[in-house]
Amino acid sequence: MSKEPDRLFAQPLPQVPDFAFNEDVVRVFPDMIKRSVPGYPTIVENLGVLAAQFAQPNSVLYDLGSSLGAVTQALRRHVRTDGCRVMAVDNSAAMVERCREYLNGQDSMFQELLPVEVLEGDILALQFQPASVVALNFTLQFIAPQERLALLGRIRQALLPGGALILSEKLRFNDPQEHALLTDLHIAFKRANGYSELEIAQKRSAIENIMKPDSLEEHRERLLAAGFSKVVPWFQCLNFASLIALP
Ligand SMILES: Nc1ncnc2c1ncn2[C@@H]1O[C@H](C[S@+](CC[C@H]([NH3+])C(=O)[O-])CC(=O)[O-])[C@@H](O)[C@H]1O
Ligand SMILES: O=C(O)C(=O)Cc1ccccc1
């Protein structure tokens, strides 16, 4: 895995462009996400553990917005259920290309891994196959808000009994004091991970137009509206959380 440090926002930019999952981001992505998302390594590893409890024989496990395939690799480390396959989907060509290289690396190191396919495509246009596990690990927040309910409805329709959606997101908070406190603590987390005030400010302005977090209440209500029967938060670190939604 690339060890290149994230310095994408270290120099002052005359105008900060909207964040895009391009080659520059791909090169530093493992470092960027670990230093930016509190709890990310814990979420990814445990997503594999959770998935092993929900995986059903002869079904698909989806990793939607797979980036470099960290979740896909965790699924393949933990799930042993007969006849399961992993489908990793991302619409960034740069991410997909590097994801395939990393998965080839995993294939050459371990035996008896679940088969995997990496699709370059829009998850909004995906024809879902019967699925037991669907992971949306920090992806829904990049989907246009007006598309989110329909996407969750399609995922719900594809889920088999006994399966689950695992949804991880940055959260917004309706209580202004709670929102301000957790936002400040997230900034402190980034500072402690070596990001400067300039890097933090420029990154915030790069993502503000393209990444729209919802509150936990909005997630719960939308998941129920999409047909899920139960929503169970299993992890929160500062303003980042992960939920299990049962069909
Ligand atoms: N419509 C779309 N269709 C397909 N992919 C999309 C779409 N919109 C965005 N993406 C993809 O969703 C991913 C979001 S990153 C996920 C991290 C990963 N899950 C991880 O656990 O390492 C989250 C982050 O960087 O905060 C990017 O790779 C986008 O190209
Ligand atoms: O960096 C942030 O502030 C985030 O909210 C998370 C993030 C991580 C990686 C790419 C885009 C956003």
C-alpha cells in the first residue's frame, strides 16, 4: 500500500478547487483517510467481523464506493461463507485501477479468499444482485442528497433475509453546541495527526460543496423510509459513525 504522505493542501492555493477522487488523491489516499477519519481503521477491520455474521451462502457482498478496496480486503479476510463473492464498485477510474492492483497483491499473499470483481461505475446506476452484505463506508455522504433515499431503497430490495447494510458516515448534529464541540474535536484530531491550520481550512473548503453529511436522526428516518426494519449504531468516534441497518 502506498505510504506517500498527504500534503495535497499544504501550500496556499489561490482558489481551492472542489475535491475530486483523482490520481493525486489516489496516491495519498491511505494516509489521508487514516489521518482525517477518527476510527477509520477500527471501522474497516470490524466491518469484516460484522459482515461474517450477516453473509449468506451464494450471495454477493457489495463494497459501494470502494476507493482502494480497504473494506473489500477486510471482507475477504473475515468472510468464509460458501459461494459468496465480493463486488467492489467505484466511479473513479484512478481509484479502480489502483484498487485492482492492491487486490491482486492480496490474492498473491493469501489462499481461499472470496472471489472479487471491481466495477468502474456509478452506484446509482447499479443493477443489484441478491446481496447479504452491503457496505457504504463513507460513500453516501458524496451522493447527491435527493438521490440518497432511492439508492437505499434499491439496496433494501436487493438484501436477503439475514443480511445487512453497514453504513458509515460523517455526522452533522442538530444541536448547535454538540455540532460545534464535535467539529472542534475533529479539527483537534487532524491537528494531532500533523495537519496544519492551512491544510485543515483548504480541505474543508474543497469538500464543502461535494460532501453533505446528515444527522443520525436523518439517517435513521431515511433508512426506515427505504424499508429497513431496524437501525443499530455500532460505532461512533467524534463526528464519525457507523450503523447496521437490517432488512
Ligand atoms: N456515484 C458514485 N458511484 C460510485 N462511487 C462513488 C460515487 N460517488 C462517490 N464515489 C466514490 O466513493 C468513494 C468515497 S471514499 C470511500 C472510502 C472507502 N469506502 C474506504 O472504506 O476506504 C470516502 C472518503 O474519501 O471520505 C470515492 O472513492 C469515490 O470515488
Ligand atoms: O477530511 C475531512 O474533514 C473529512 O470529513 C473526511 C474526508 C476524508 C477523505 C476525503 C474526503 C473527506
